[in-house]
Amino acid sequence: MGTVLKFLVDTGLLFPPDLPVEGGRANRSAIFAEASRLALECRHRLCIHPAARQEILQDTAPAKIESHRAVLRRYSVLSILPEVPAQFESVFGAPQSGTGEWLNMRLIAALAADAVDFLISEDRDLHRKAKRLGLDERVLTITQMAAMLCDLSGKRPAQLPIVEEVKVNVLNPEDPVFGGACRDSRDLKDCFSGTESDDYRAWIVRDDLDSTAACCIAGDDRLPPPSLTGKVLRISFLGTTGRYNPIILGELLLKTVFDYAVRNLYHWVRLSQFLDGDRSITEFLEDFGFAGMVEHATFGGTVFAKPMQPWAEDIGPSHPLQYHLRYGPHHFRTEDVDSFMVPIQPKSAVRLFPESEEQRTMFPVGRLSSNAIRKAYLSNALTSTMTPGSILLFYRSGERKGLIALGIVEKALVSTSCGELLRAMGKRTVYTMEEIEALCSRPVLSVSFRQAQLFRPEIPLSWLIENGILKSSPQSVVKIEKDGLKRLFGFLTDQKAL
């Protein structure tokens, strides 16, 4: 493996607080140890910032100083120390020297200057700052680091099946995934009561030990906020547990909820924010089109709602990508955007769109993001006109030729650098390092996109040719003319009406 990645480790991971070791912390320590071992085995570098090293040694009790030095010696000390850009202080303010805020800004500065490829931290505030600067794909939690290294090395992590629907009455209110919420939440008490339970749907993800790793419970909203007109689906619970990436698991659950809402003609999906001050959850919801609407005790705090379809009085955001974030994943702009037919091999189709496989209701995926909304695609087929909001039509070659999925571009990059491509894809990669390096013998197109629709069964090549969308089976990325796109969406609209 020729490409060497640099991971900057937040020293808070190396010296956790002196608290009794409980299941969650013990799991994280074990995952970090395994991820670190795999990183070194693949010749990647684990670094610490010299300012963090100095802080640790200054604040360490004399009795522990030698043991702390021994731990720190396992990591390279970052030698390139970029200045903190003035932009950071204009966005976040000027922190006092030596504080945690001051150190975090130096960690992010190293990331922004590409002195390192990825930053590893469990600090939510650090993740939020990186997101505001557009660097969130490169700040990884321990579980995200472990998953990335397993994929890049070709070693698969513990595999999870897709989300499955179950009846609420088969769930155990004492399951760790609920974290005691069933005792405190009136919503959940109603869900599990005998008279109310049939009114709710439950979706879960099981881990490799058949325990519940994630769960979502939703049902008709009988008393929605007055501003939400039409049919409203209320999420009563959305939670994760265990050693898996909670962001990806939450995304898998939201994807299922959105599909259910569209199929059942809901106008809104809403939930209440109970964790006051937790911006990480708020930002996660906003990334999928939810917006805070009202704060009122009647509705349990801030109500977050997402429209499942545009309505006449609201033309929505003008930018096609922002429009899709608000109303997606099933709605997107088709006017004033470019559309591209993207041919992919059957192997890539299974990797990017595992749900497209026939006769498989549950299947393992090596990378959780394979089955999520946000994904990344690599190809040597180049185009210079792919911009945020562009439409991607994924065409599967091989025996089952046809159009299988539609996605909306978030960003695109052309490069011959394996490291640059990995930094662009961040947490979304489903490729091994060997595969990426092989592609880099020529310029590579990297596209980060959001899955909007899946076509089951696929739209066959014969139909695409008969309707003038394609002339033959595409061998590279092909731009689709407006008339052909209009015929395709007309066909899809007619299919939905049947």
C-alpha cells in the first residue's frame, strides 16, 4: 500500500477522565486500540499536536508523568504547525491562550492546511466547528476511523443488516437503546401501552450479536403544531447504542422513515428536541432538511419539522442542492440543472446501491454508508461540468442492464492524488486503498452525492433507447439532453400514479 495517511489524534482519546470503566467507554477504548493497530500495520501515521503534548505533560500529576510520556512516545509529533487563519477567529471568536478552545482551533488549522489528512476526536464541539468550515467529512469519531481503515485495508468490520420493520410490542422498553427514556417520555409510554402500540411503526438495526443497535418509532401525529398542515408523521423515538457510528445509523433510520412517509403520502415528518443545548443532534437533523419551528412546552421543547413535498405557497430554496436538502431525498429540481448518465459495473452497483439486488430483503453490507443517503463515487470517466445540484442517473451494465438509481451531486473533484481523493470522500468511502490507487494511474473523478431514488425493477436499456434518452449502452459519463430528461421524469410520474 503506497499511500500513507496522517491521522491527528485528539489527546483526549489517549487519557480519558479517571472514571469507572463502563461498557461504552470500554468499547471505545477497544475500538481505538484496534484501529490504531490497523493504521500502523498499514503504515499510516498517528500524530499528536505538540501543543496538546505540552498541555498533557504540564497537567499530569508527578506519579503519572512517566506513564503518560510512555503513551505519548507511541505517536509522532506534528512538525508542520500552520497558523490559525484569521477566518477562524472571525467565525468562532478569539479564545484565551492555553484553553481547550485555543487547542481545538490549532487542531482544525492543521486539518485545513492539509498538514494531516484526518482528525480523530470524540469532542462534539470540535466536530461542530469543522462542519462550519466545511471540513466535517475529515473529522472522524473512533468508530468512523475504525470503519474507514477496515474498508481501505479490505478487512471488513462487523457487518450490519439493513433496517427492518418490527411491531412495537416485540420491543423491550428496558433495552439499552432506549437509555431509560421509556420511563421519562410520555411519547414512549404511549408507544408501549397496549391501547396505543398498534398506532406506531418501529424500525430497528440489529448488530452482529442480534442486539438492537438502533431504533426509530413513529406514528400519526394526532396533535401537530398548528403551522403543520396536512398529514404529519411524528417520530417519538430515534436512538442508537453500541460501538457503531451513531450518525450513519441515524441516517439509515431517517432514510427508512422518509421512504415510509413518501409511500404513505405524509406532508411532514416532525420530532421534538429534548436534549437542550446539544447542537450535534440539531445539526444532524438540519443536514436532512429539518428546521426548528417553535419552542413550546406543549410540544416538548423545540419542534423540528421537515416537509416531505414542496407546497404551492413555498417555492423553496433557489439553489438546487439546498432545495434537495430541504425536500429530499425524493424531491429535487429538474430545471436549470445538468443531468448525467453514469455507467457502473455490477460490482460497483452492489457496493453503492445494495438495495438494488433482487430477492434480498436483508443483507450485510461491509460499509454502513453503502446503504445510507450520503455516498461517494469514483471513476476515470471525467466531466468538467458536474456542479452541486446536478442530477446523476446510475446505469448498471452487465446482464441486467438498466437505470437503477438517481442521485444529487454535493461536490465533485478531479485528481490523481489518492490522499486528496480520500480527503474529499471522507467518511463516505466504500473503496479499498488498492482500488483507489489503481484508479489514480489516470485522473479520477470523485463525486459526493445523495441518493434520491432507487428504481426497482431497473428501467431497461431498451426503454431508454426507444425514448431517445440513450443511443446505446453508455461506456462513459454522458450528459442527458433536456428533452430526454423530461420524458424520463414523465414516465416516472406516470408510474407513481398507477
